Amino acid sequence: MDKATIAKFKRTLAEFEAATGKTAEEGMRTIARSCLKRLASTVQPMGLKGGGKMGKFVKSIGMQVDRAWLITNIDGLHPTNNMRDAHYAARKNGVVPRKEVVRPKGTRWLNLISVSERDAYKKIAQKKAFRAKAAWVKIYNDLGKQKMTGVSPLIYRHLNGARGSKTISGQGITTAIKISNETTYINNIQYTKDVAAATAQGLKNGLKWMKTKTDKAIEKANRQLK
């Protein structure tokens, strides 16, 4: 934020506290929750409610496992009898590239990993889908009484073990909320620009909410003076 934005931010927080009787921390929590909802929504696949996109995403994970299985049993570049290791070795930036896997003529099928082992691992991998979204949702819910609404059960199933955390320091207009998503692959699917966009959106929405609350409180106070 530039100096002008920081000044506006502090002024809005101070006016919010003075007019509404609420704390600046409550305003900061609102900003953080808005930021978190955008972060959760923009982890691929986009959105929170589920439906076709999430079903296709789960299906794509299965297809990636299939490709990794074929690659391992055909080229032998990463020989392993462990499907998880094969999957991770075949991934690039968190995804097994979408390409046709063809067995070269004259090569033998290595049979390093069986079909049953592939299918068992595939179910496990697909069940892990949406853990990164769940981490952001968990932090949102941990920030106060409000729970994030419109969230698919495919995301909510991960909340108990979701790897999201927050720390709150300072008080009044110096309140600072730090949020962290510790899902192991988060840096491969969500980038600095995504966090910056979420922060900007959260700040915009939070300031608008505080200004609305402040204006209503002042309007109510003026009516009572008449």
C-alpha cells in the first residue's frame, strides 16, 4: 500500500471504532475473511460450491495417475514399485503433463506396478483433492463466529486436518492478522500475484464494510439527537 492508502486505512479504522463501538480488530477480521474467501475460491478449480468443475477435477487426478503408471511401466526412467513415488516423479509443477503415452516398438512392458496397486492409489489421490481450498476455509472459520457459506462437502470433508493457521498481534489500529496455508503443494498452484489480488480485494471489501457501518452508526446517532 502507498502512503495515501495507508492513511485512508488507518482513518477508516479509527472512525469505525469511534462511531460503532466495535473494535478495529473486528474490522481487520472482516478484511482477512474477504481475502480468505477469494484465496479459497481461486485455487483451481475455481469456485467453492462444487458441481461439474469439481467432478472434472477429481476425474483429472485419476487420469494423471493413469499417465504416471503408464510412464513408469513403459520408459523405466524412474523405476519404482511404489505408485505414489511414480506419480510424484511424473509431475511437473504439481501436474502430470497431459500427453499421449506410447510404448515404443521393441520395448517390453516392465510391469513395475500392477493395475490393482494403481487403482488403490488413485482412490487415495482423488480423496485428497481440495485440501488447499480447505486450509483457507479453516482459517476463515477460525477467525470468528462466521463460517464460510456456500462451500462444497468435497472441501469441508478436509477441515479437521486442514493445514491452515493464523496469528493475531497488536491491538486497535495496529492489529495485524497473518494467515498461512501449509498445504505442501500450495506454492505450485497459487502464486504471489494471486495473494496480492486477494489482499487488494479483501482490503477493498473490508473498508467498504467499515465505512457502511460507520455511516449507519453516525446516521442513527444524528436521528437520536433530533
